[in-house]
Amino acid sequence: GGTVISIINDIHFGIKRQAGTTNASRDALEAYTFEQFKILLERCESSSATIIAGDLFNKAKVGEVALYMAFRLLSNHMKRSGQDLYLIRGNHDNRSETVNDMCSLELLYVLLQDAKDSGAFAGNVWLIYNEPDTIEVDGVEIYVIPHVFNQEEFDRQIERVPEGVQYLLLHVNYDNYFARGDHSLNLSKA
């Protein structure tokens, strides 16, 4: 028995490889990525919940095909599984700090919410985008810190993790000497 929570991250829909590729090979890679994500979601169907823990998309705004496929695959997953879905902001899911437009992850959330509200599936859809939040699935608590814009802010968020947290979910590097820029956050052993 026990609670099983599926966590998927770094899918990077919408990536456009340039070096050493042709239009046909880029299209084939994109189709392969969609198919592999579908297989991952099928493996998650018996879980209590599915968490997309950052970087579902490769950049803040992806093309229509990538956004549509993410919507289609996730809404079908929700129809089949009936479980809750959590979307968490990763470093590639950020919109600019100065832009008020929705990024693709936020738009996907709105589309999935509309589908849920129209009765397309039973599970709930959650977006953890700006502030840390606690996910509770079958009595299991997971404290989630979505991507923040720089290491200093990330360090502040780590200091604010509540006492007694069962699990902590982050979208960062762990003890990676090379992760020193604002874009790549690092949790060190120290």
C-alpha cells in the first residue's frame, strides 16, 4: 500500500535544437518527446497525484504545437486517472520579471482549469508559481519552492522552510560547483 506520488520534471517541450539537425530530424525529436511524455503519464495513472516539478516547457513562451500537445496529453491523463495534477514553475517556465503576459505554463494551467470546470475530468489542477506552498496528498505533505530569480532569494526561501516538513521539493542543482549564475540555482551540502 502507501501513497505513490509521481514526479516528472525537465520535459522541455518546445525545444528547438539547431546544431547538427534538419527540419525533419527536429520534427522527429519533437514527436518522440511527445510520445515519451505520454508513456510517462501512463505510468503515473495509478499514482495518487502527478507533479510536474518544473521545466515542462523549454522557455517562457513556446509555440502552439508544444502548448497544445502539453494540454492534450495532460487533460487526457487527468480523464484517465482522475487524480490531482500539480504544475510547478522551473527556471525555463519563467516569464520576464518586467512582463505581465502569461507564460506558457500559466496559460496551460488556465486551459486545464477551464477543462476541469467544464467537467472534462475530475481531478484538480494546481499551479505553484510565485510563492512556496504545501502540497498534501493522502496525508503526505510536500513543501514546494518554485523557481526564484536568483541564488540570494533561493537561499532566503530555504531559510524559511517550516519546521517539521516531511518532504521538500525543489527545481535546483544539488552541490553543483558550476551552477553559479542567477538562472541555475544551487543547493549545497553546507
